[in-house]
Amino acid sequence: MSELDQQPAGGVSRRTVTKAMAWAVPAIAIAAPAPAFAVSGGVLQLTGTGCKLPGNATATFKGYAFGLTITNNTNNPLTVQITNITLNGTDLGAVRAVNLDTCVHQDNPFTIPANTSFPNVALLTANAANSSNGTLSLTYTTDNGVTHITITATVNAAPPTTGASCHAFTSAQKTCINNSTS
């Protein structure tokens, strides 16, 4: 069983998270054209939500938390390696995927079990120069023969996950994100 699939003791139920997400208002509006991988069954897809991990609020990650869905429609586990993530051409550094339904994280690269979907994931980046608008570019590879996929999206100004202005994630999800950054 993948770490993304495990449920911690005392965790928030998937139903509770789903109900809360139905009312969440995105704080970062990501407007992206339909990427080429959408037709071919790509593994990663930005959800259009996100916030900044501000300054000294976390010990390790001082970047962003972007909403993400992860889907493996194959009959075999897939290893995903994010090879590059930039905002306005500035490298956002190391990444970590956090399953917001279980609050379990995996560093890059990570493995997705066969025929599995994770609809509520936050992709955390280690660096962020500022919270300005810009163009987000994420490139990744998988071990199933897909060697290079790039997602490009427009990002509006990002409020911090530690404040009330981040509406992209529920309170429980923000706690999970902030606890997954050290």
C-alpha cells in the first residue's frame, strides 16, 4: 500500500474533506489551457487552487502549496519524478506530495499504485521568491514510457496557508500542509 493511501489515527474522514472542499473558494486562480496529457490520460493535473507557505512560518518549505490530482489508470504502479517546477522562470526547488485525505506525504519521486486516483493532493514546493502573479510550469516523467510532460498555468497572487485569507484549502488541510513542511 502506498503511503499516500494510508489513514493516520484520528484523521479527518474523506467525506468531511469532500464536504468542506465543495465550499472552498480558490485563493490562487490557475487558468490553464487543456493540456495535451488530458486527452492521453496524464498522471498529474493542477486543480486550480493553492496558497503560499510564507517566510519563516515553516522550518523547511518556504514555497507554495498547489492543489493537484494524481491518477494512475494503468494496471501497474507508476513512479512519478517531477523534474522541474518554476514560477516566472524561477526554480521553486524540491517538491513533496501530500495526500490531504490522509495527511501522509511523499518526497519526489513518488509511486502511485495501479488503478488508483488521489483527488485531494497538495504539491508543496521548497522555494518561493514572492507571492506575485506569474506563469507556473511543472515538468515530470513517469516510468511507463512517458518521458516528458509539461503543465503550464497562470497563477494569481498567493495568500499564506497560515492565515485566514487562504481559502484554497480547509482548516484541516492547511494544518496537514503546514505539518508536512518540516
